[in-house]
Amino acid sequence: MEWALPEWTVLAVVRERPAHGFVIAALTARDGELGRVWQMPRPVIYRALSRLEAAGLVTPKEVETGAGPPRTVYEITEAGREAVDTWLAEPVAHVRDLRSHLLMKLALRHRRDLPAAALVADQRAVLGPALEAVAAERARAAGFEAVLLSWRHSNMLAALRFLDEFGDDW
């Protein structure tokens, strides 16, 4: 399923336990546990909840009333559970998404006390061939193309070093 990081993050939080948008907004705020990885404004969260509900991945459970506006609490459906569990186990395809997607997956896995060794190993397996391909291209490139490929190569090396720092203890 092709969702953006906000939808996956919201779905993963609701996978942990039923929640309303305000709780998710607090988690993804600048000082929130997940906001340290990726900050999401409240409108983005509510838009994600609407999309996930329309797709049948979450469903309203109840409406909390009290101080402030009523808050709809969402719970995950079986299809949502399967989708997010699959996403959390998949390595990131592009190095540019490691900072956001991979770190968010690692943070979300940590919140659920799920081991990450298999994900880290799979991520290494994705980066290895990509690194070799970029190195080969860089060797043939000239001008700005060589600069760009050098940047990509350096980022991939840094990503692999990051993954190697943690070994198989995840």
C-alpha cells in the first residue's frame, strides 16, 4: 500500500492502542517522543486519520467528550494491523528516506518492544548493492554528475556505518 509517512505513523500509533488525533499530535510534536524523528502538524494527522478510515484501516471506536471539542478515538482494523506490521518490517528503498522512514520505523518498533535486527539486516542488504551501483557510476562520471554521485555514495556509507554501529543487538 502506498501511503506517506504521516499515514504510516498514525496507523502504527493506533496499532499500539486506540487513540484520537490529539494524542498522536502530542507524540509527533517537536518535543514528542516521535516528533524527535518526524514532526507532523495536527491538520496532517487528522487528514491521515480520514484517509485511513476511508481505506478501512482504522475505524471510530468512541467519541470522548469533556473539556474542549469532542475527540473521536480510532482503533485499528485487521487490515490496518496487517498493513502496518508489514510496513514496519520492510527496509527503506532509498537512502534519502532513511532519516525519516527508517528512523520512524525503528522508533515505532521500539515503542512496541519489537526486535529490529531483521529490519536492520534487510536494510543493509538493500544498501549494499545500491552502494556498489553508485560507486560504479561515480567512477565513470564527470562534472556535477560526479559530485552528485559522490554525495550519494557518502550518504550510503554513512547509513551503513550507522546500521553497523548497533550490530545484531537490536
